[in-house]
Amino acid sequence: MSIYLHDIPLSEALARLESTLMDAGLGGVLGVEEILLDETALGRVLAEPVWARLSSPHYNASAMDGFAVRAKETVGAMPNSPVNLSFGSQAAYLDTGDLVPDWADAVIPIEKVE
């Protein structure tokens, strides 16, 4: 046997993983149960997504400091091939939590802008 790693087909890798988990008693489909949302729920894994009845904040907020932009105007931007945008008409400064303008569909983190 070689001491070096070698590729195996994905199907074989998955079969090995499943077999190892089953041998350790960790395989198979997990059951689903309903419990109260109290301290007994701590550390549990949800069986399906949970959606808030009311979004907070109730507006499209920036998750970071940066510049609101139209994503299509930034296509191809690279450190060695920057895209120049006009402040005000193509880019607007935002602090975390600020309302993202209706015309913008992306926020570039401040750390990525020169």
C-alpha cells in the first residue's frame, strides 16, 4: 500500500463514509420529534427551516460597512483591472444597518474598495 494519498471515485468514498458511520452507530436517517422551545431545545438540530413572522429590520439593510452598487457594473473587477464607479450615481457609502438604496443590488465591503 502506498503511503501517498490517491483519488478514489466519489461513489466509493461515499460508500466508505456511510459504512464507517454505520459501524460507529452514527449512520442512518435521524428521527424527527416535536419538542418545546425551551432549554431542552439547546444543542438540537432543526428538521426543517424556521421563518420569522416579521423581519427585523423591516427594510433591506446593509450587513456591512461598504458601498452600495449595481452588481452588473462591477463585473470583471480585479486588483489588476479595477472598475471605477462614480460616487453618488453608481456607488453610495453605507454603514452597517443602513438602508440599501432601491437601485442597488449589492454591497462591496469597505475593505475591498480603494
